Amino acid sequence: MPSHRSAGQARILIYQILLLGVFLGAWEVAIRRGWIAVFLYGQPSGIWSKGLALIASGALFHDIGITAWETVSGFVIGTGLGSLAGLLLWLSPTAARVLKPYLAAINGLPIISLAPLIIVWFGVGLASKIAVASIITFVVAMISAYAGTCEIDPDQIRLMKSLGARHVQIWRMVIVPGTLPWIASILRLNVGFALIGAVVGEYISSKDGLGYMIYYAGVIYDLNAVWVGIAALMAVALLMYAVVGLLERRMRGAS
């Protein structure tokens, strides 16, 4: 059985590589034959050369490190505090009802509109980008974690009450473990939101990071550098998804 599964996974990987190869090959041919303009779309061979040049200069790894640090920091802070806040809301239904419209309003607010205020408060350094990523992930985690507490089987709660458990004991023994699958799902969702927060912050005010690199390359119509930056962002996202996938499996197993 494992051998069949491994063979199936290998076949899918081959198909994925072939699909990417066909796409890049068609793109390169279209550029060389003049069907599409290179200054509008870039060129795979040019992207490869630009990537090697940025790697050789150390600029690419520098920008990747900056954006990865901002993203991971915002992800950990926002998701951790947001999940805890969502779980704690179960302890006070009154507080949850009072905060519900405010949470809905903040969740619907484009966080980019707060970026100028955040930059004024935290400056133009790493702190402002981490703050943007943290705020986005905090709101998502808080709302999702609280929604998870509301889905706990009421019969379990009634059983614990019949056994004389106090409110905090029910929260610790039933609510928190029962909400772990929801929190595990939040982790995967917040990877993208944390990246968005970091890159948006770099767009607005920064001289480092992949967001700044992509923005500046776009301004000077260096489309090959833009694609290198996008590919680097995708690599960061894939690595974070892989780590989060391991955590998610552990959390689901614990629940």
C-alpha cells in the first residue's frame, strides 16, 4: 500500500513539473517569436539570468530574509494572541456579544487603510511591517477560534456541569482541546494573511524586502526582477505551509 501511494505521489510530481515546463516553454517561444512583448511580460530565460545575478550579489537572500522575518513574526504574534483571545471569549458570553459587531467591522476593513497610521506609530522599520501582519492574523485567528468554541458539542458541556466541573475547568478540559482543529485550520489560512501584511507594509514604506523589490522593479519596468520577487514570495509561502502542515497534523492528533 505505501509503495502504491509513493508511486502515485511521484506521478503527480512529474505531472506538476511537466505542466510548469510546458508553460515556461510556451512563454519563452511566444517572446522569441514576438507574439507578446517582453517589456510587458518578462521572459523565462531573462528571469533565470536576473535571479542568478540577484543571488550572486546577495540582494535576493537579503530581501527574502527581511520579508520572511516580518511574516513569521507577524504570523506567530497575531495567530497566537488571536487564538488565545478567541478562546477566552467563551468564558464571557456577554463580552463576546458586545465585541461581535466591532470584530465584524474590523474584519471587513481593508487593513491597508490602517498602514499609514501603523507606520506613524511604529516607524518605517521592521516593527511596522510586523505590526500590519500581526493585526491581520490576530483578527482572523480571534474570530475563527471563537467560532470553534461555539461548535463544541453542548452535551459534553452539560456532562461536565453534571459532574460538578467549574466554568474554567470546562474551558480547559473541553473547550480548548475541542477547538484545536479550528486553530489548526487558522494556521494554514494565516500564512497568506501574514505574507499580505508584510508585503503591503513594504510597498508603502520600505527600502528592503521582497515587497519593496517587486514594487521598485515594477516602477522601472524590470519585469524579470518582478517575477523573481514573486517566485521568491511563493517559495517563502510554500516553506511556511510545509511547517504549518506538520503543526496542523500534530494538533489534530492531540485533539
